[in-house]
Amino acid sequence: MKLKLRIFVAILAIAAGVAFAPFRVAAQAQPLSTDLPVKPKAEKPLKFDGEVIASNSATITVRSKENAMLTQTFTYSPAVRDQMIKILNKGGYQYGDKVVIHYTPGTATAIKLQGKPSKPRIFTSPNTSQK
């Protein structure tokens, strides 16, 4: 009886070892594609119509025409930065100027800027005439 018990325990141990042993999983073969590689399409730029709240050489903050509570701040791409520096040298955009900003979806970088800057407002003190 002891011999049968030893054989049973040995068989049970082997079965448990086989049951819990890690097996190698064969890598799945990927089918070969005969298609040419496709370049992802460039996303079409979005437009933001609005009025200028503030602008400087690094950013422009604009309020939406449709929703007065929606404001967005854009940084400039290198091409727009050069354009903006020229505009700032002439006086820059003033509060309330109408602009259209083209930007890529998911970013806040202006890639094109449309809108005519108004004449700079110059505040002077009242004339004091001396006689």
C-alpha cells in the first residue's frame, strides 16, 4: 500500500508540474503587405475669427466673434513671427482689431495671420497754451 501511495504522489507531482509549467507561446506571424507605404495626410488648418485683446512679439490673445466668453492665446510659427515683428514695428494690433488666425488642430501655434492692424492710438496730454 505504501508503494502505491508513493507512486500516486509521484504521478500527482508530475501532473502538477506539467499543469503549472509556463509554455512558450509562438509568435504570431504578420501577413506581408504588398501596398506601398502611405503618407499621412496633413491636417487642414482651422480658423479662429475674433477680436484682438492683446498682442506682443511672442503671443496674441483673441476673443471669439461667436462667443464673447471664449478667448484663446496663440504663439507664432517662425514665418508668422517675422510678419508680426514687422506689424509691431508699425504699431501692432490694437484692442478690438478684427483678425483671422489659422492654426493646426491640437496646437495653439498660429501658422497664418490675417487682419489689418488699425492705426496706433497715441495718448497725449492736453495742450497747455502759454501766452
